[in-house]
Amino acid sequence: MATSAVKTSATADMMVEVNGRTYAAPKRPTVVIVVDGFDPAYLDHGFANGTLPTLQSFRERGFVGLADCSMPSTTNTNNTSIVTGVPPAVHGINGNYYLDPDTGREIMITDATRLRADIILGALSRAGVQTAVVTAKDKLLKVLAHGMTGIGFSAEYAGRANLADNGIDNVEQMVGRPQPDQYSADLSLFVLDAGVKILSSLRPQLMYLSTSDYVQHKHAPGEPEADDFHHAVDSRIAGLIALGATVAVTADHGMNDKAASDGTANVIYLEEELNARFGAGTVRVICPIADPFVRHHGALGSFVRVHLRKPADIAAMMAFTRTLPGIELVLDKRQVCTQFDLPLDREGDFAVFSDRHTVVGARREDHDLSQLAGHRLRSHGGLGEQKVPFLLSRPLNAAYRKRAGERRLHNYDIFDFALNGVA
């Protein structure tokens, strides 16, 4: 694992080096918010219809841009990229779910076991910066707060938070309501409300708030439920700014409709296709989007890894996969790692991306879409969900304005910009 080191600059301001990048200790309270599934289409719609007035104001007094997320465009991969400031090739988390090549076991990522890099929040907290992490999903907490001293809890288990384990107790009393259902818009709003309460009472110098994409999976831009939710998010951001915080906002991934005109999901069951063509049991297809919150997407996204279980002609398999309708890109292990900064030793034999309106899965039996309850399938994971908002409530200094104009931004640049780049 990479290490962090504290060093003092010529101006005596504390700087902390983490994974090869240097971060200034915040001079004012700084809040980094990851709005899960916040596709740029929601931002554009909110600007057009006036439901995002606070974020709209960033155009005049801060910074509004777009960035690329890490691939695959999934939650664990990108929250880890954001809190480490580096791509998966460095930090090692390349999905929510993976196949262990040594044991053949399929494993859900729920802790920091596979993490290979230091966490910015942890490094800054060890240097004396007061930090706090609030996340919607508890599965992320062990990564986001890894090595951190300070406040860290999830909305999912807010009622269990205690001083010994989480640095805070009586969270439900503080927020003013019980912990929400995991499948609700309020799971995310609870995170943000907790952030406002923590900032107003405990005044941490650096806070990370990570929401759920429950709403974005169910409701497209312009639907009343989506408008109401994002307006509520915007109002909480206004509350944080009113308390004196610099607020930076990005997303872990975008979101797209993956259904046909009749409402049925556009699904390619790739494991079934490949085993039917090349022999039963030849491959296992792994969907890295799979996580404990599968009800709204059935573990179906637009990126999968193909692992050979028997000797086979990989080139022929890749060529066949490219002929399937809805497939956008097929790359072998080395190609996908080079192109998308992924760890070579944790990749499948080849990777498959479907287009922005198609999902790719393994076998029908692996994916239950019955709980969509009449909603169209909306999901992520592929290249169509790579662009995300990149917003700051304060203007950039000259050096960072130049950087933003000259090179492609990544969502994992957000801590750098928030701590080093604001005027």
C-alpha cells in the first residue's frame, strides 16, 4: 500500500502527500460530495428548469465542468478513485464484485482488503485535520474511512453509530429522524442532512458525503421524482455553503435508460451466448456492478469481465462477441488495462462494454428484474456513463483554471481542486 507523508511548504502551510499527489490542509471547512449516479443530463435539466439554483450559481461564483469517471463506471471503483486521487491501476479496486483467480470464488467487495493505496481523508486526519465521512451505503464505509480518525458512519446503519466505532453517537436524534430504508431517496438526503448538522455543531475541517443512486436508477431527468430529489440535494448544498464551507460536487458515474421502446430491458446474456457457441462451461462472466443494492438494476450494467474456465480461442471469442447487437467495445486484458488504467493482475481474460442503451449480463438465472416494479431499467457501468459533473462553489485560482482548460479532468481530481485549486 502506498504511504502518506507530511511536509511543510515554504509558507509553513501544512501539506500532505498521498499516493504521489500533494494536498493542502483546508483553510476553511471543505465538503466533497459524491452524488451517486448524477448524470450530466440531470445537471443540464436542473439548470434549464431552475431546480438547481445553488449549483447554477456556481457558474458565476465557482466552477462548472465535466470530468471522466474511472472505468468500469461503478460505485466502489469510483468512490475509491475519488478518495485516493488515483485510478484503479494504483488503488486496486476495479469493481463492486470480482472473481478471485486463485480460488475461483466470486466475492463482493465490502472492505479495504483489496485496497493498494492510501486514503486522502485518512492521511489528512493523521496529520491533524479533523475529518468526517458519511455515506449512504455501509459497504463503502470500510474503504472511505480506512486509516481515518474522526467521524465515519453510514445512513444505512445510522442507528448503530457509536463513539467507539464511528466517532459519533445519537445520529438519528441529531438528524431528527430514524435511519431511512436502504431503497429510498431519503437514504441520500439523510447523508446530506447529517453533513449539515455535523458541520454546524462539530465543525470538521474536511468532510466527504457519498449518496445512493436509488432515485437515478428509477427516474430519468425531468420526471417529478428526479426533480424533487435533486432540488432537495441542491438545498442541502446551499445549507453547507451558508455555514462557510467550500463545497465540491462530482459523481461516481452517470446513468442511462437501458430499455426498449416497449419497456423491456435490452439485455445480452453473454455467458449463455459464449458457452452455447464455444462449449458448455468454457467461460464465466462477472458483472462488476453487482452489489448488495441490486433491486433497482438486477446486477446488470454495461461492462463485464470474461474469465476462461477451459482452454479456448480468445481471439475467436472476442470476434464473436463484437458481432452481438448492442456491444460497443471488446478488449483483451492488456488492452483494457492500458486504455482505462486498470490493474493487470485483477482483470479477466477479456472485457466487454455494451452501448449506452444496452446492458450485458451473465446468465438469465443470475439477474432478477422482477423487482423493477414497472420501471424501465436504468443502469451504468460502461462508456456511456463515463462523463460526470465536476463543480466547485468557489472560483479556481489561475493555475487551476489553466489546468481545467488544458487537460481532461477526472472525478478523482476533485480533492486536488477543492484543497489546492480554489482562490
